[in-house]
Amino acid sequence: MTRFVTSVLARSLAAVRASVLACSAAALLPLAAQAAPEEVTYLLPAPPNSPAFAPWMLAQQNGYYADENIKVTFVTARGGVDVAKQIGAGNAVIGGAIGDTPIIVRANGVPVKAVAVLGAGSLTMISTYEGSGINSVADLKGKTMTVMAYTDTTYYALLGSLRKAGLTKTDVQAQAAGPTGVWQLFAGKKSEAMAGVPDWVVNAEDAGVKVKLLPREQHFQSMAQAILASDDVIKKNPELIKRLVRATLRGMQDIMKDPKAAAATYVKAVPAYAGKEAQIERVFALYNQYVYANQKVLGQMDEKRLDAVQKFYVDEGIVAKAQPLADLYTNQFTGVAR
């Protein structure tokens, strides 16, 4: 009898030990899966400390990339076209540019698509100052304007707005002044108007200018910022692109939901703006009103709008010929919840 009880106890203890080991192994499996996040180089067209890249910085600061088991390293390229070329060449899997960028580079054989667009508005705003006598785009005729560069998408958007008003590029005196000079010359009253992004509008205001924004319905509807990926990566690793898009859009969503809280978090991510939370909140308010708003599905491309933008680029001779719209974008990664 004693031997029988001992045998039963031994078998029971062995079963318990096996069960514990099995449970421990099962518990460790998720930890092992999360132990090595996928490392990704994310190209940005300008230094990441610009408030224009706040969605990306918030996604990093709030752990949204980490939630997708991704470790992101941001690297600065030489503008959106360079970002597209590097991605197309396989030097990075993803990057930021403007929604217009695939139109420009695809015509030159660079195989990239927009996989998300951050807002339904245009990134480009046309600003003048109170008392300038400029109340519409048509009033820009004969005026001096600052732009970042003659090959920048904000300049192309200006050309589209001029055409919409019945003007041409020869009707204004556009000065390429770089990302700092564009607003500094305007703020110094050395130009009468400026084509630029919300960040520069706030910079000019902080320099003492009473800025007046021309009505957005008069603007050419170029695109907002976009996330780009190559055809090859979209085909071979769609899951990675989906996770990167989803995390970045969460950063944008934070700004849309609570710009004040987002500004406080952004300053933690970019300490150079410490003490300037109010300034960042004003920048975010402009993005919310003019760029991010009214997008039916967060991140989704509007094909009809893309088609109109491409026709303008062809008509202006910026690109030689139109590309199939399906080659310029995909919406397969937007509207995908965790």
C-alpha cells in the first residue's frame, strides 16, 4: 500500500512539474517574440526637430512604434525627392515626403508609392500681412514673394494657386530663400507674401508680423505630407508597412484630439522647444484647421485629387507625362486598426 501511495505521489509530482514547465515556456514565448524589435531607418526630408514632423516624434515619444515592436531611427535626407530616391534604391524601407512626390519621381523611374497622406488639406499656405492690400491670390500680381526653393513642392503649389487665379509665375517675383529665409524675409517686410508651411506662419507671427492667410478655397489643392514606401517592400513586407503607418497616424491623431497635451508631449520629445509649448500649440492648431481636417479615413489618399494634381504637373511641364494613378499610391495600409 505504501509503495502504491508513493508511486501515485511521484506520478502526480511529475505531472505538476511538467505542467509548470509547460506553462512557464508558454508564458515566455510572447516575451521572446517581443525581445528583438525590428529595426527600421525612417528617412525624413528635413531635420526631425521641425514641428512639421510632430506626428512622427509623438509616435516615437508615446511608444507607438514600440507597440508595433519596431525600433525606429530617423535619418535626414536632402528633401522629399531624395527620400523617394533612397527608398526606391532600397536604402531605406520607408520615408516622409509630400503626397505630390510620387508624381515627380515616378516619371523618372523611381518605384515608390504614397502609403498614407497626413490630412485632407494642402501643406502649403499663402500668407501676407495686415495692411499689405493683398486680399486674394489675384492681388499677388506684381508682388514680391518668398518661397523655399524653385524645386520644392510648396513652390509648385504656389504655381497652381496662381494659375487658378488666372496668373502665371512671371506675374510675381518669387525669391527662393531657403527654409529659414523664407519666413525671415517676409517677417522683415522684404517680401509682401510667403508660400510656406504652418510652422513658418507662426515663426513670422512671433517675429512681430500680423499675418493674414489668404482664403484656402483660392489655393491649389496640392497634397499634405505623406508616407512613402517602395513597390518592392510593399509587396514583400506589407505587414511592416502597415505597422509603421498605423503608429505614425496615431501620432497625428494625438494632435487632432488634444493639441495642448500633444504640444506638451512634443516638447519632451524635442527639448529644443522647452518653454515654447504655446508656440507649438499654435502650430498644431494651424495643422488641425488647414492640413489634417476633413479626411474621411485617416491617412487615406483621395484619388480624384491626386489625378487633378498630376494633370497640373504635366501641364506645367514639371513632369513629362502622367503615370497610372495605381502606381502612385495605395490605400491598403489605412483604416487598419490594431
